[in-house]
Amino acid sequence: MLARTLVILTLFFLAACAHLSVIHLDKKPWIVGQNDSLTMRYWTFSYTSRLEENTIIVSGTARPVKDAVPEWAVWIQDLWLQVYLSDDQSRVLAKDLRLYLPTQLDHAQGVPFEFHLQPEALGASGPLHITFGYRMELASEKRTAASQTPPRVFFASQGALFQ
């Protein structure tokens, strides 16, 4: 019984110490009102941010990275985009997620986004940073019940991790 209690207490302790981190992702310093862009492995995020009351609003467009995402990948089968606000230790202070319905992907026009962040705290010290995450399944064509052959599919994902 004592061993079981110690295991449960250890698990609670480890869970309490875990935090969401973006240490492995590229990020940029967060600057209000500045137009900026951040290129991840498969998406380039062009964005600006503004403050409205206690909310940070990050809006812009995500475009597939040329030569990283195949040109034949023109149908969004599954897509989520996420933004992270982190401190100087890469701990996530706030995040927001947008899910997209299946639709055509225009590589030049990209995908518009608007995120709303409401951090509870802004970290102890140092600058704040913005980074993005995504999970995507892109296809060569829209899937239909009448399709004889399945479309080609391209999948990729990047996001925050628990540490």
C-alpha cells in the first residue's frame, strides 16, 4: 500500500512540474504592431499583433514553404494552425488554435488566420516570443465517394511539447 501511494504521489509531482515548451521550435521576439514573418519547416507565417484590452491578437497568413510542400498538394484535407506566446525559457504562457475545414489550398494566397491570446502571466523576466505550430494533411485532390483511386497525401506536424 505504501509503495502504491508513493508511486501515485510521484506521478502527481511529475505532472505538476511538466510544462508546455517550444524550445525546439524557431521563434521571434514578440513586438506589438510590427509586421513580421517566421518560416517554420513547412509553413511561412506572415503576421502582425495588436493589444485589445487583455487580449493579444495575432493575425496574418500562413503560406506553404516552396520546395518543402509539394506543388501537387492542393487540397486541405485536415489542417490546424496554432500560435504560442513563450517566455525567455521557452515556456508557453498562452496558446490558441484554429481548425480549418477541407478546402482548396492556393499556395500563393495561403491560409488566413487570427489568434487570440490571453496569458495569465508574462513570465518572470526577459523578452516574450511568438512561434507557430501546425498539423496538416494535404492531398492531391478532394476525396469523394466516387473516387476510384485514393489521392496522394502529404502529412506534417510541428508543435509544442510537454517537458
